[in-house]
Amino acid sequence: MLYLVDTNVLLRFVDRSNPFHLSIRIAVRMLRQDGHHLRVTSQNCIEFWNVATRPLEKNGFGLTPPETERLLQLIERLFPVLPDSSEVYKE
């Protein structure tokens, strides 16, 4: 089965200080072991970038663009990005 991973899951997946980090890591591992396919969209990546680079005092992670890029590369490797086009929006 194919699952679309929510941006909130991605954010908690990379944030080791988040109380849900371990639970999300375990859930992702179990789904993958059971043969499920986990995917993201370009929108997820945009939302992740916005939160990751937003200052801490504005409810973000306060990461630099290079740090965020490294995390996005990890995300894209673990959760391939689904193809996107203007036709997807219409559908």
C-alpha cells in the first residue's frame, strides 16, 4: 500500500528532541518492513523547508539552508517524492 507522509511526521522524524520522534521512527520502520511505500510531495518538502529554516522564536527549527538541504536529501532518499504537475492539482 502507498502512504503519503504528512509534513508533521517529517518534522518529528528528524527532530530527535521531539517526544514523538521515537514513535514515528518505529512506525516508519514497521510500515516499510511490512512492504508499504511511504512517499512525500513537493508541497511536503516546501512546508518542511519553511519550518526548518524559520527562527526558533517563531516556532521553527532555526536551521541554516545547508542544514535544511541535508535533511531534505535524507527525507527524499527515505520517502521518494511523488511526481507533481498542474494536472495533479486539478485532480
